Amino acid sequence: GAVVSQHPSWVICKSGTSVKIECRSLDFQATTMFWYRQFPKQSLMLMATSNEGSKATYEQGVEKDKFLINHASLTLSTLTVTSAHPEDSSFYICSARERQGGLTGANVLTFGAGSRLTVL
Amino acid sequence: AQKVTQAQTEISVVEKEDVTLDCVYETRDTTYYLFWYKQPPSGELVFLIRRNSFDEQNEISGRYSWNFQKSTSSFNFTITASQVVDSAVYFCALTGGAAGNKLTFGGGTRVLVKP
């Protein structure tokens, strides 16, 4: 089945540094990838929609300059948390939709295992 | 705007008991899709089921079953004869219409199955 790999699975960084998280679709091409953020014991909140070859679409309230998203190829999207601060500490999860889904309508999204960011 | 409500934040049961998780949704779309995901302590999201708005058939998969009631905008999930490995957070989610594949998640229900 479809597999999405996220790397790193966890990262600890100092305040003020930038952190890059990768989301790769391993056995399929993903025209669209989604980035979610999850605080402890809370639900997943969509941050942005990443489309291959174009600019990401950010949800209201998400800072574009803070969370840089690049979707340079059909198998890779990256999320860079710039000048990270302790309040950016969270669990970040990506999901990917296949380029050509087998079913009409909403294809089943495949989620990565998530990346836990801790900013000291 | 779409909204998913999971009223139960946490449910604790003893192994072999049945547990039902409630999910109520709101949408103005006539075509939409409902999902259930499991998030074990390790964090990854595991897809359990997808249901489209035109298919109100209930479904059973092993110990899992789902009850989709369009009239009450509910998509409830039952785990029969629960096991310790079922301990996780379960999310109900919704997408449809102009939202494309943007999933709107409910708040999640934490299930704790005690031996």
C-alpha cells in the first residue's frame, strides 16, 4: 500500500534556529500534500496545502514566513520552521494524496508517522 | 463551514467490553466523505474507514463496526470485545465539496482499555 515517510521523527533544537521536516511518498506520486499540527492531547489542525510546483495554500492564522513549505517534486514536500521558538514545539504530521487515485472523489489520504519538534 | 464533534474526550473500559465512539458532523455539502482514524501512542495515524454521503450501509470489519445515520448526521464507531491494543485516540474526520481532500478532524476520543 501507499507509504508516506516523514523525517526526522523527532528533533530538538535551540530557540532561534530553523528546522526542516521532510515528507516523502515512497511508492506513489503525490500532487498534493497536507501539513497538520497537533498539540498534546488535541486534534489535528490543518496548516497548509502543498501542491507540486506551486505555492502552498496556508490556512487562516498560519504564518507563511514562519512555516515555509516547498513541494519541489511529486514525492517530496518539506516544512521548514524558521527561527523556531518554544511555542512552535508540536507534533507535525503530513499526509499525501496520490496523483491518480483509484476511486472518484476523496481518495484516502496516507499519513506520515509524524515529527515531534521540541524547541528549547 | 464543516465541523466534526466528538463529544466523548475519554472512555475507559475493561478488556472484552464493547465501546462506542460518537461522531456528529456538520456540512452544507451534499457530497461528502467521513473517515475514522486511529492514533496509537506512537503517533502515526492509521486509516480505518471511509464512507461517502450516498452510502448509508453500516459496515463491519472484524471487531470494528460503523453506523452511519445521515438523518442525525452521525457516524458512530463501535469496537466489540475490546482489547488492550485498541487503546489509542480515535479521530472522526470529514471532507467534501470545495474542501477537496482537506480533512476536518473532530477533537478525538481517547480510549483506554484496561486488562
